[in-house]
Amino acid sequence: MTKQRGFIVPIGGAEEKEIRDAKILRKFADIAGGRDARIVVIPTASQLEDTGRRYEKFFEGLRVREVRALRIETRSDCEREDWLDHLRTATGVFLTGGDQLRLSTTLGGTPVTNLLRQRNAEGLHIAGTSAGAAFVAEHMIVSGDSGRTPRADMVQLSPGLGLTNKILVDQHFRQRGRLGRLMAALSYNPRLIGIGLDEDTAAFLGPDDVLEVSGSSAVTILDASGLEYSSMHSADKNGPVSVIGMRMHVLVEGGTFDLETRQARAVEQAELAGEAAKGDS
């Protein structure tokens, strides 16, 4: 029997952490097994000593079976067999926010990342918030300027964890005005689908490559598959870039986007389609 890939869940940062309101983190814990979930928190991106413990306390409040924060601070930490054993038995892994370069330079090319990719392909669910969200895909936005207009030299990319090669994630999207830099990044590689995550909002990307929006704000989808023209190759350094034919969708709670068909659907459309199907039966 073919194993299904686990969920990939990038979160836009600043997610609600009050137990009664924490819809995104509760949903992740439920997908990971609920009361039977074994969750590993990796706080490597953060320089705050209590980050891992804060998430431990949160998931403990959800009464998961087990939660353990692994304070991976050096590349040699990634070879600890006791910590690798926790990853081998986990049902969910959560990457905290902070600095995504700390993730790539500390974890990249180590037994930890190799194991995370292998286990996600076998069904392990992996979520990341803020820097952790940027890190989940093959390509990662490291830094860039704010603004709505794409400009040459506006964004810097580097390798990420590599759970999927179909998306490029940007976080704190509306709050920090990052439309231009995501458009600039896609101008370099129109094959990718841009996922702009507002704070307290997540994209739950299932094994069928359909993502569903969850949270209090929105996810902006940029689809460059129909790109007709980009002046990125000829633009002056830091100059504005022409982009023609890039499609944009804005989805809120319950909205979906199919990475294969490139079809976006709002939750209201899905409900109307369901009612129409009932009427025809």
C-alpha cells in the first residue's frame, strides 16, 4: 500500500496561542493525532531560550500524548541519536519562528533534515510558523524589501527544507507589505506558486496537493503559470519590474487552492456547488 505524504502547514506568524482561540495550532494537533499525538517542537530559528518551552506548554494544554522541544543549536546537535529517535516516533513536528537562516545553516544537509523529508513523505505532519513557514519548501525567501511593486534585487532566496518544490512561502504578508517581493521572487521562477500568509493564518497543504486556508485573516495566492512577460532580466538595479499575466487570488477561512489544476475556490462556492449537487440527485 502506497503511503501518503503528511500535511505541510506553513503559518504566517503571530498565531493565536490562547487555548480557547488557537484554531490553527489546535487543528494541527488534531491532524497529528489529537490525544494520541506525539509532537516535536524545533525552536532552532529563535534566539529566545524559552521559545521551545512555551510551545511545549501550549501543546500540553491541548492534552496531546507527548510533546518534546529539541533545542538544536549546532550542526552536531543534529546527530544526537536520542533526538533523532524522537523524530522517528513523532506524529507532528512544529518549527517555530525566528530567523530562517538559522534554520538553513544549522539544519541544512544534516540527519535531521534528511529524516524530516523522509518521514513527511511517509505521513509525518510538519508545520512551521513565520521563519519556520518560509523554511518548509525547497526554495526559501531569506530577506527582502516591503512594497507592492516588484523591483529588481528586491528579494534574496536560498535553499529550504525541501518538503515540496511547488510553492514559495512569504509570511507576515499583509502586515509587512510583502506583495512586491513575492512577485519579484516568482519573476525569477514562474514555475512556483506563491503563498502569501497573513498573520494568524495558515495553509494546510494536504497529501492531494490541495491547500485549505485556516485562520483569522487571508492567504494570497500568486500563480505565475500564465506569465506572459517579466522585465526582471533587463530592469535596472533596484528598479521597478513589469509583470504581465500573473494571476492573484485572495482566500479566507475554508478557501482552497489545488496546486495541480491551479483552481481556487472560496468556501461559499464549495457550499453552492454542494447544494446544486444535492438538487440534481
